[in-house]
Amino acid sequence: MNKSKDFLRRIVEEDLNSGKYQEIITRFPPEPNGFPHIGHAKSISINFGIAKAYGGRCHLRMDDTNPTTEDTHYVEALKDAVEWLGFSWDGDVRFTSDYFSKLYDYAIKLIKMQKAYVDSLSEDEIREYRGTVTQPGRRSKYADRSVEENLDLLERMKNGEFQDGEHVLRAKIDMSSPNMKMRDPLLYRIRHVHHFRAGDAWAIYPMYDFAHCLSDYIEGVTHSLCTLEFENNREIYDWVIDTLELKPPRPYQYEFARLNINYTVMSKRKLLELVENGVVSGWDDPRLPTIAGYKRRGYTPESILNFCEMIGVAKANSVVDVSQLEFAIRDDLNKKVPRVMCILNPLKITIENYEGFEEIDASYYPHDVPKEGSRKLSFSKEIYIDREDFMENPDKGYFRLTPEQPVRLKHAYIIQCKEVVKNADGEVVEIKAIYYPESKSGSDSSGIKVKSAIQWVEASSAKKVEVRLYDRLFKNEAPENLEDINPDSLQVIKDALVEPAVIEEKADERFQFERVGYFYADPIDYTDEAPVFNKIVALKDSWGKKKKAPKKTAKEQPQKVHIEGEVAAMSEEEQALFERYTKALKLNSEVANTLARDEKLSSFFEEALLSYQEPVTVANIVTNEVARELKQKEKSLLKFQPKQIAQLAKMVDEEIISTKIAKQVFEEMSKSGEEPAKIVEAKGLVQISDRAVIAPIIDGIIAKNPDNVAKYKNGNTKLLGFFVGQVLKNTGGKANPKVVNELVMKALSV
């Protein structure tokens, strides 16, 4: 058995190997009384992940036993969270209310076994009779009621003949038990409330400890995985199932540490208070730790799941630093999103010796990111820079633009300040500058030395956007009340400027605004006429560390905490692999780091490389696609083999399919195990590179858009992206982008 696996997976493997269960069935059983938060994400990843890893099933069951707080709105939010994280539940969504009749029958059986009784003590008396941790409790005088009286009272309770709190049904266990939850726990209470599914059919509702274990049994659940606060409830769980003498196989409960994060609250009651008091805009406010909040802010499902894996599955509660979650999203987006320029606080620059207009080619991605893509940057004599990038009286160590110090405009030229223009209040409103024609980025022959490059946008083409700068909702590590709210958790900038490609070409919905942070087009408020971007996370942790952080390795990778709380640093073997991958195979450091640290992943990569010796393409598919599957299951359970991944990589390199189509092919491979070439052929996914096929499509699109053709020919060359996008859309993304670009430019120049 693999000792490096968490204790839950070790239990599951032991149960399978011993023949205790033939199939693993888990469940995610939230109460639909609020939106799920990051703690639920951990539970989702564990329950669904374990079922997937061992070829089992996971149920999504709503624990709808308290109609005073539950609503279909919350049900939909829970379903959306599971699906957004990439999981599928077995069959239909289940509800505890589906089993109300069966649960009632089990209650009747307990009464007949003289293991349950109707109690008529008041709530205060029940609390008093329970005793304390040092003193045993006293059993109610109503515990001596006959079976017939108890059955009659329970029936009348169900029919609504009594007021709330007038009676309860209790288990008859042990009023002197050291586990106070075993001192005749409540099984049913009266609630004259309309149920969102059951209507008014029931006036009594089962308690969690009675309904949960029996719902698990009814559904055939094998492993009931709960957080640690339910540890003392396990004794009731076992008592109910054992006392009812239910036939095997039966479920067993196991507990793991819940997720606690500093600078936030995880209580649904406190989250509801924030929503109802208007501290936040709703359950999906990007400052909340809800799945809906993270989703709207721009977090990716992969980053959430990677975070859950990073913190591991532990047996003891602890507090996780929120910076680990922030690292997970930075690490994910760093390899994916285009880099663009955004000016939050614009300052006008007039370049007096520049005339005309030009377009500058600029890549979206740095050299160490395995993605391609570029855009055209308009350049003229009027541009905007950020006010932070100019200082009239600079501090020591300031390397941006000053009256004496030139600076490079990123992707463009070096400029020199010649005049500072101020208004009547002495505020700088404009900089007059000159540029050096020989200093163009990529072909600089000016000989001028500068110490930094700054962001800029061209004045006439820049797009105005609203930028929402989100920060941590609480200013204290362990917030307790509304006084701990961070007053600067949201700043709104109405007049920020971005380069036009962000809006017109829509290269992505997430961007890195260089030197500012990662941003996401708000899925609710964004329109092309009034774009809105949410700050996902800063480029660096601006809060700093209150305690000295452990030494990090390889590109600031945080050390991974395993289940026993031990820290796994990079071993000598892993370091050797990292060196080989970066130097001999020319992989970028992030991909190399991922492979070197994961024995299963590196082994898979090496085996695939035997079939196709193009390490960069193979590594990208393995670390981005295969890694997700290997996190959930053993290699022996995968539907595909390394040789098939090698074939997929080769098809990408030979431009038979695009990288986008490759992802679609991989998803099918992971389900069916079919050869990639057969999938491509069966679904007609071959990349179209034949000019004779693409040209008529371009002609048709040009014919349908005469206004945009005229604008392009009149100088609006940014519309090239529009025509290319239409061709790709028309071909379902199968047209070769390089060929499309070439033919569109040729057609528009006629």
C-alpha cells in the first residue's frame, strides 16, 4: 500500500482489498441553507475525488431537514458549485426529504423496540436534565410511556395536533454517557413550517443524527466522510444503524479536518449576516469565500482543486494561510492568461517629435509560457502612462520616468521628458516628451541605457473600463465581528484605460494587467459598451508575512504539507530531474517543477517521451491535462496510455489539430480510451489548412460585413481580429489560425 496517500484513501483501499465492499459510494450532503464556501470545495474534492479515483460513485444529497432556513435558491447554488469544480454526481440530485416516509418507519421500529420515546419536557428542562461533562444526566419521567402511547403521540405529532416544542421524539440510550450527544438524543421535533419540497405533508422533521446515517444506508453509501466537528456524532451514527439491526453492507463514518483560512469567516451564519446587513453585495460578492464569490472574482476550478490538494487531508484542525490559496490562482493563471497593459491613473504624454501612426507587434505571453498569441499595439504622439510611473522629484532608487531620466515604453520606444505641464493647483496634468527613433524594442540601436520599462496606451484607441480592486474582506487574521471589516476591501476605478485588444479581440476573459495583477471580465456587469474587470489577485502577496515563511524552492513553490503535517522539500532525485528537464529538455521552470515533484506524473511523461521525442509539447499536455486525471485516480485506472498522449502531441505539432481541439480530444480519450486519431476522424476535428477550403469562407464573411471592410480599408486595421475570429467561429475552431491570418490580410488588401 502507498503510505504517501492520505488516511482516507488508505482506509478505502483496505476496505476494497479485504472485500468489505465491492464498490465505493460516497456522498456530499450539504444543508441547502446558504451558498457553499471554500470549505465545501474541500469536502467536494474529497468525496467526489475518492469515488472517481476508485471507480466508484458519489451522490449529491441535500440535507433538507430544517425547512425554516432552506430554499431552492441554495440548492441550485450547491449544484452549480459541484459542476463548476468539474464533478458529476451519480443519478439525480437526492434529498433527505425523499426518505421521510422510510425514516418515519424506522422511528416507529425504534419505539416498538423500546429504544425511543416521546418526551414532553420543555426545551429548558431537557437541557437541565442532560447534566454536564462532570455530572450524569437524568432521564425524563416520560421515558416510561408505553409503546402504544408513544406510537399514538408520534402519529399525532406527525399530523400536526401539537404546537412546536410541545413534544419531541428521543432515543433511549444512556443519560450517564461521557459523550453528551449519547444522552438520549433528539430524533424528531415539531415544526409547523412549509417545506420547499414536501409542502405541508409533515409537521415533524428528523434531526441530523437520525436522518443522516439512515439516508447513507438507504443509498448504499460505504464511506460517510465528515469534518471533525461530527466526530462525537459518530457514536450515534453507529448506534442507530446497529440498534435497528440493518442488513450489511452498512456505511461507516470517518472524519477529516475542516478547512479554516485566516482573514475570513467560514460560518454560514456569519456569511448570511454579511449578506443581509449589506456589507457585501450578495452571496456571489467576490470578497466572500463562497464558491460563487470565487467564481465571479475570476478564480479557476483548477486553482481551487490544486489548493485543496496542496493543503492535504489531515486528522487535526489547523488554520491555513490565505496566501496559499492566492498562490494557487497565481500559479494557475501564470501559465494561461495573456499579458496586457492597463493604466489605472492616466497621465497624458505628448511626444513632440513623433508624427503619424504605427502598429507594433507585441506578444501576449513571455518566453517561458508555453502559449502563443500576439496583438497589434497602436502608437501615436499622444499616449497615457500611469501617474506612478512619473516623479518630478524622484526618491533614491526610482527608475521610471523623471525630468532627467529616460524610460522605455514597453514593446515600443525610449522617451525622454522635456517639459512638465501643471494646472493652477500645481498638479501635473501632462508631460511633453521626445522619443528616440532608433530605440524601438527588438531593434534598438540607440545606445541609450534605461533601467525600466513602463506601461502605456495610445490615446485615441484606448478603451475606458471600470476596474474593481478587491482585497481581503477582513483586516484581522481571526475576524470576530463587523468591526474587523477591512474598509479598503473594494476600490472602484471608473476611468481606467486598457489597450483595445482587451475589448475588441477578446483574447481571453482573464488577463494579467502587467505590474498590477490578474483580472477577470465580470460575468454579470460586463458589456462591450461598459466593460468591468474584477481583480482576481495581486502579482505578489502585498500583505506580507507576520511569521517567517519556510524556505521555498523552484519559483517560489510553497512546500506541500502532507497528511501528518510533514513538509516535503525537493529531494536530490527531484532536483536532478528538474535540472534535466530545464537544461537538457528545455522545459520552462514551472512545467519542470510540476513534473519533477510528482513521481507518477514524471513517470508518465518519460514513458510518453519514448514514443514521441518532442518534450515541450508532450510535457504541456501531461502537466495540463493528464495531471488532472492522475490526481484523481491511479495510472492503472486511466482509460488512456502514455503512447496515446504522445500521438496526441504529435498531431498538434504536425498541425493536424489545434491545441484547442487537442483538449477536446483528450476529454474524449479520458472517457472512452479511444485512439486520438480515431476520435479526430470520427468527429471531423482535423485542422483545416487547405487554402482552397478556407478562402471561400473568408469571401463569404467579407461579403456579409461591408461596413467593417470599409473601416479596415480606411485605416482601422484592428478589425483584422474580427474577421479572423469570424472565420474560426465559422469553422468551429478547426481552421489553422496562421493560414487564416495570412488569407484574411490578403483578401482585405484587394
